[in-house]
Amino acid sequence: MQHLTILTLFLILSVNTFTQGRSDKAIAFRNLASACEKGEHGQPQDSLKAFYWYQQAFENDTILSAYDLGRCYEYGIGTKADSKKAFELYSLCAADTSRLYKLVSGYSLVALGHCYYEGIGVEKDVAKAIEYWQAVLADAYTHWAARRKAEEYLNGINSK
């Protein structure tokens, strides 16, 4: 019963975090997916449920959840790994350049660079990878964690 109460509160709080331009339902589904993926907020860790809820979030807010679903496909979280599908979803998310989605699109640009660098779902192209990572660093609105990850990749290449 305690798990149900925590989950109910979690969903209520998720729905109440409505932000302009984002679907409140998608945010709730995304938060639930994250809780299932990590085993948090009274949810047992369950990658199948996480994938299901990321799909629901994606269907309710394409751009916001494209990155999360892309990760599922890249790493096989709750589904069979599919590098081409991961690449498509990262591309979809990275294409949105609105300030509202800079956090997620920045991570998608980092992920796309990784895909090009490793040849995940696309032909390997180190120059293109570097372009994506440099684009993350050039954008003042990109989240600091995405910027740090891009710097790590670029520093790793420069040290070789």
C-alpha cells in the first residue's frame, strides 16, 4: 500500500509540474518511466515498464521524450537494442532548437556525436561527431551537463 501511495503522490506532483509548451501527461509518464528505470520513488526497477512509459511520454510530447526513448533503443533498456532507431530519435530531438528544449536537445547532440564517432546506427564519421560536440559548446543555452559531456568527448579525441 505504501508503494501505491508514493506512486500516486509522484504522479500528482509530476502532473503539477506543467511547463509552457510541454504536455503535463508526458511529464508524468516520463517521470514514472525514470522511476521504473532507476527503481526510485517506491517503484521496483523494471526496464520493461520504463520503456513502456517512455513510449507513452513520447506519444504525448515527441521532442521532450525522443532522447529518453533513443537511449532505450541504443542501450536495450526494456527493448531490443536498435541503433538506427536510436539515431533517428536523437536526430528528431536535436532538430528542435527552441530554448524550451535546450536541456534535452543538447544531450541529443552529444548522443548524435557519440553515434557518429562510434558508428552507431550511422556510418562512422569522426569529423561529424566533432561538429556536433562543438555545436553543444557553442550554444550558451545548452545545459551545463551536456556541455561537460561534449568537452569530455573532445578532450578524449584531442589526447589521442
